Amino acid sequence: MKVLTHPQKTAHHWSKEFFCSGYEKYQMGCKAKLEISLEDIELVFLMTYNGKPPQMRAHFTCPLCGAITDISENNATPWQFLTGRRPFCQKETSMNQQSNYPATYPTADLVVTIDQKEVVLICRAKEPFLNKLALPGGHVENEKCVQAAVREAREEINLSVDVRDVELLMLLDGPGRDPRPGHTLSLVYHVDLTSSDARIRHLRAASDAKQVVRKSLREICESDMAFDHWRVIQYVRSLPGFPG
């Protein structure tokens, strides 16, 4: 639905015209009835937009990555915000097609172990799971999943790895594993480095990482980890040659 562009309209007219169409579309598309009246919607509209047309409201945050979005650029409508279907930022919009079906997002993570005893993790610099430990990784961006895993390792911990040196380890696909909207699937890859590898000395945090952390596989606790990355640690411990 296109954003209306009639500057002469009042906030009252904006709310009625804007919400009626979007609200009905949402009901039909999801086949679910929301327990909210048009009067409630209008009140929320007036409180949220301060009586201004939506394209005059400056910015909202992307529900996926937290980046600032622009309503006009993303063709957002107020009912999207009320129903939890907020618009994505430009990057996420180009990566994903919003629809009435639950969105599914492919991601890739890389388990970097050292001498089969330690693992390289990041301390997350932002929500969700701020300050929790996680594997370096992120969204797949018009590339193969293994390429995404290698790219994210380079961006987040300054580690350059050849795609031929990593192997597929496991799939994380549990519903609700990521608290953000949509269903996030993660292909987890693995590479083991030796302690004498010069690349280890140059590890540093960037992007979503606040800090690079080297920890013994034996010392990591479930409460330390973000998302469901604890499952990966448990699996790695069970591999031949790794501490059980």
C-alpha cells in the first residue's frame, strides 16, 4: 500500500484513510482478527505520529538489525508498526521479501577452534544478547553460506580463512532461536587453527563484536552464550580429539 501524499489532510483524515486499508489487508492476509478497534488505532496513530503524516515522521528502527530506517524509502504504513510488521532498513529490504508468510532468514556462523582446545568467540556489541558470547557470523548476502561464514569472520574478528579450509558442522534451525522477527536458520562451519598460526595474533573485534574472546572449550557455560550457540559448543566437545 502506497503512502498517501496529501499535505492538506488533517491527522484525523490521515488515520482513518491510512489504517482502514492496511488493517483489513492484515486481517485477510493472516486470516486472524486483531483485538483492536479503528478508534484504538486512531488514538495510537495520533500518539505515535503527533498528528503528522507518516512520511513526515523521521525514522524508525529496523526490526532485524536495529539500524535507522526511513519510512518513505521503505513504503511503510502505520499498521505495520501496530501489528509488529515494521519495515526493514534498506539493507534488509534488499535481502528479504516481506510477505504474509513468516519470513525465514539464512545466516552462517564459523566455529574457530585452536589446537582443538580453545574456541574464538565474540562479545556482542549490541542487542539482542548484548555482552553475551557468540560465534562470529551473520546474514547471508547474495552469496553462498560458506562464503558468508568466511566473510563474517573477516569482518568481525579480522580472520582470513579460505572457503576450502572450512567444513560444514551443523544446522541450527529451532523456532524462536533468535528473538527478532522471522525464523532464522544458521549453517555452522568449522575451522581448526594451530596455536602457532600467525593469524591468531592479529584477531581484533569489529562490526557486531565488542571484543574477541579466546576460551577453553571446557570452561564455557550455557549462561555465557548468545542465541543457541551453546548447542554448537556441546557438539564440538563431542568430536573426536576434542575435550569431552
